[in-house]
Amino acid sequence: MTRILLLMLVVLIGAGRLSAQDEVPEKKRLMISNELGVNFTNILNKIIKINRDSANENPYLLTYRLGLNRKWGIRTGVGGSNRYTETREEGFADSETDRNTALDARLGFDYRIELGRRFEGSFGLDAVGKWRTHKQVSDSGFDVIQRIEQSEGYGGGPFVGLHFWITPNLALYTEASFYMLYSKRDTARIFKNFPELNDQIFRETNEDLVTTLPSSIFVIYRF
């Protein structure tokens, strides 16, 4: 996270020097209608190989904000992943497949505060949801065993964010959020040829405070 913050600081200083003579017109800054954001952290990691703490990363890959007036706006975010792996021992019928899917979504509102000609702060509240599925299938030749884990969580909470407007329509953005999530997780093991060995569905419920630190950088385009 430290490397990301240092890189962001370097980018901000460089952008500020390059555009020092091109001040952002005040009227344009206030007339916000639409903002589309892309989480740039994954791209940065591929370029400079940052050691990241995934627990503190922002899970949203795309964000969108609709400005209602000068200060208030409605925002959304969505993110997800789908990973599939298959292993097979050469010369044997044994195989194992593993699939992990994830989906994150949020909907909320924010309030903008001017912190100078180019900096802008924001705070607000979000409602969030997350869904996870993990399915592992083992084929031993005698039987096919499925291990399934499904979870979903709902909640929400406050966030604070910071924009740096490089141009009237292009900005860098980072945020911290504090969400209380209420979740449930179901697990089961299913045998294809010996269903009498099937496990009963096991359900676990949790209440967690999920904190996301400002370790992800979004590139924001306003139009």
C-alpha cells in the first residue's frame, strides 16, 4: 500500500506541474453530470509488481456517478472475478477441477467538498452486497465428489474519498470505506455414486466490519 500511495503522490505532483498554467475553470468543475471510473490498481501491479494486501483492496472494478447538482450525487460500483483450474495426473483417470466466482455491487450517495482548485473531497453512505461461490469437483474413477461453498453478504456504511483533477474531465481518485456486513455461508459435500454419504448443508452466519483503506487508485473520466 505504501508504494501505491508514493506512486500516486508522484503522479499528482507531476500532473500539477504540467498543468500549473491550465487552471480548471470553476464553472466546469461544478457542472458535474456523469463520471465513469476504472480501478487502475491491477494495471499498476502488472507494470511495477506491487506487493498488495488483497484484504484492503477496493473490490469494485467499475464505478459510475450521476451528479444531481453541484454537491450531491448518486454512485454505483460493480466488480467480480471468475477463476477456473483443472489438474489431472498423467496416466491416471483422476482429475480435479476448481472454480471460484465472485461478485460485488454497491449503491449509494455522496457529497462533494472543494479543497482547492484541483482537489475535491467526498463522503457519503453506501449499501453493498457480495456473493461468492467455490465449487471443487474430484473424480477418482470410482466416484465424483463435489464440495460446494456459497456465501452472500449484505450491509453498508460510510466512506470518505479524495479526487485530484488533472484536467476538467480527468481525475485520480482513492477512498476508504467502513462497511458492516451481515453474511451467511453454506457448505456441502455431494457424492454422485454414494448419495447416502452426502453431508448435511452446514450454514454459518457472521457480522463483520469490513474496512477498505485508500490503497486502490481509480481513473475518473467526467462527461
